Amino acid sequence: MPAGPRILVSACLLGQPVRYDGSAKTLPHPLLQHWQHNGWVVSLCPEKAGGMPTPRPAAEIATGFSGGDVVAGHAQVHDTSGADVTTAFLDGAQAALALAQQEGCTFALLIDGSPSCGSLMIYDGSFSGHKQAGEGVTAALLRQNGITVFAPADIEKLAAFLPSF
């Protein structure tokens, strides 16, 4: 394992076309590039790790709930066809946690808005494009296990916990 901190990062932020629509959400930030260069980044897409294909139907956590509710068994994740994809989201979250623990990650930088990775906001479950405060399934499970999760908008806050350039 490389010396220095380890950061679990959503694969889509690193340019990998793993999002539900087959796209990436590349974050071309100098801090992220620096962390990659130093070997601190561990990449994973929880939805792919949970066995979901790319592309795949968009999914949202049930209206009024958040990722912690899914982890606790109190809410489900459904896709636009109405299929219950909760198990895949839980499996992906478990895979992310296992990888983070194996690699010694104490931080995660996850794409916001996602029903897996959202850490500040998620879609509200209505498939209408509206967001609400909340977290995705993976973000919730990581936090429950002591991993500090940041959204791309908070990359500077994450940087404050890491060695500087």
C-alpha cells in the first residue's frame, strides 16, 4: 500500500463511464490529480460493485427516506421501471466498505446526488429531478463505520485533513 492517506473515490469522478447513463462525471480538480499522482486514491463505483450494468435505469431512494434508512431496512431503492434494486445498492455499499477497510481509507470523496454516493443531497424519490438533503446508501454505510465522506463541492474541506502539496 502506498504511504500516506487513502481516499475512496467514486469511479465516475475519475473519468470512468460508470454512471447510470453510461457517462462519467469527471472532477478535473488539481487536488484530486495530486492525490492520484501520490497513489492515495482508491477507485470504486458501488453500483457496478453491486452487480448493476452500465447503462442502467436511474434509481432513487423511496420518497422521504435516505441511505441510512435503506441500510437499516426501513426503505427501498427503486429504478424508473419500478424494480426494487435495494439489494444491489446494499451489496455495492458493502463492497465499498470492504474495499475502504482493506485499503485503509479513512476518507471518501463521493459524487453527490447519487442514491449510492450522495453525501449532501439525493434525489427525492419522485423521479422528477428534485433533490433533498440526504445521503446515499454507500455514504451512509461508510459514515456508520467511521469513514468521513465528502462531496466534490467540499474537496477543499477534505484537503484540510490531508498532507499539503
